Amino acid sequence: GELAAVRARAASVAAVLALPSTGTAPLLQARIEVQAPGKPILDLPFVDRDLGPLAPGTRLRVILENKGDASVDAGIVHLPLTGPATRVFPPFEGDSNRLPPAAPRQVSRFEREFEVTAQGIPGAPEWLALVAAPAVDGALPRRFVLFDVLRKDADAEHERGGSVAGRRGADQAQVARISWQVAPGAVR
């Protein structure tokens, strides 16, 4: 039962994690701040990396900034191996996932903070996945395939995402994944 569910979940997560990494200059300045209980904040670029085991109570803050002169469509999803995927950016379904260009003396910015908890299978990996692509003038913000893991019926045509970095324009997309595991011995 639980093993079959974990395998099915792993297959859906694998499709997102298989997207090619960014090969060019990033469209957004993305970073993650990591603060374990009683420790100073680590400020790291949001690039493909493994944070290793994190203690419950560790705070993670995701920061996206568009300092460029063009709009960028972006999405971030939290993908635990067990449990439901959750939207990080945009925060709510129906919200725009477009970061407008920077205005003079003002950067387009998004921040979201959350805490590592000991839910699910101990030691199971979790990921934050980021995808961003240049906005198309006059078009609605992209619906990234990244968000398919959040949909109730991803097989329905109207529920599927409309864009993914690997389909076209991969050389212009920004893709990154950060992983971690809840430290062993964590209390649920």
C-alpha cells in the first residue's frame, strides 16, 4: 500500500526533476536562505544542490528577484516524496506567475518562508523545483508542466500545463532543484 503510493509519487516527481538544468545566465536572481535552529542563516544561490539532512524546525526562505528589463514567468513547487506537492510561487492557484521587469530604483521581488517538519517517511527526500522562462509579449503567463503535480486530473487536456523548459526554448529557460531530507531521529 504505502510503498506502491511512494513509487507512484516518485514517478510523478521524477518527470519534474528530469528537466534539464540551466545552461545560460539565469533570468531571475533566485536564492534560498537556510537557518537551522540556533544557527546563523546560510544564504545560497537557488541552483541544483542537495542541502543534506535538515533538522525539523529549520527555516527555509525562497527569494526571487527580477532585476532585468523584461518580464519573466516563473513557478516553484515543493515536492516531498511522501505527501502532497505544494505551490510556493505563485502562492495561490489563479495568481499570476509573472514577475514584471524591474522599475528604476525598484526590483520585482517575491519571498516565501516555511519550516522543515518531520512529516512523511523519515529520511525521504524533498525538493523545491524552480522553472522560469521569458514572458511572451501580449500573452498570458505560462502554465508550466511543473504545476501538473498540483492538479486533480493531470490527464485532462484543460488541466495540463502548457509549457516546460525542455519542449522549446530550453536555452532560454532557468531550471533548478534543491533537495534535502529530514534529519534521522526527528520526532513526528
